[in-house]
Amino acid sequence: MDNVELEVKENTAILKIKNDIIFDNSNQTKEVIKDLLKKQEGINNIVIDLAGANYLDSSGIGVILSIFKFTKDHYTETGHFNLINANQKIKRVFEVTQLDSIIPINDSVN
């Protein structure tokens, strides 16, 4: 799928989202991300790079939460999960829903 690209740096998987995550592509995006992560070994940190996404509808937020739970259950018991490069609209949704208290949103990987 052209919507997600995986980059691995040491023990960190960076999932680069290239388009909006909306109802029409949410299930496919979620499954592609899970499949990419299942193929990785030694990953402790999961980063979702939202630079390519201008918008997440409620299905898109659901994808983020699903991947958060999936990675916590399978890969990152001692690691971290966070979002980077979210625009102001996406950050605002996470603030209003208080999801930013569960999933950190940073400006970069470091």
C-alpha cells in the first residue's frame, strides 16, 4: 500500500503515513501497519510520522489507537510509542480528546 512506508533505525520503527487516514482507507492502513511490524525483530520503539497526513477522521484516530494497543501488547513493553510531525488540526483533536496524555506527540524522533 502506498499510504505507509517503514523505516527502521536501530530499535525504532518509524511508520511514515503518506496520506490522510479516513474511513475509506482506515482498515487497510491498520492491517498494512500491523503486517509491517510483525516482520520486525528487536523493535522497542514505534513512531508514527504524520507529516504526510493533513487529516484524521474518527476512523483514523481509531487506527492510531489500534496500533498503539497492538504495539503495547506485542512489541513495546519496555519501549515507547509516539507520534511525530502532526499538524495543528491533528494535535488539537488529540488534546480535546485527551489522547495526548496517553500518546505523546513530538516534533521529531529525538
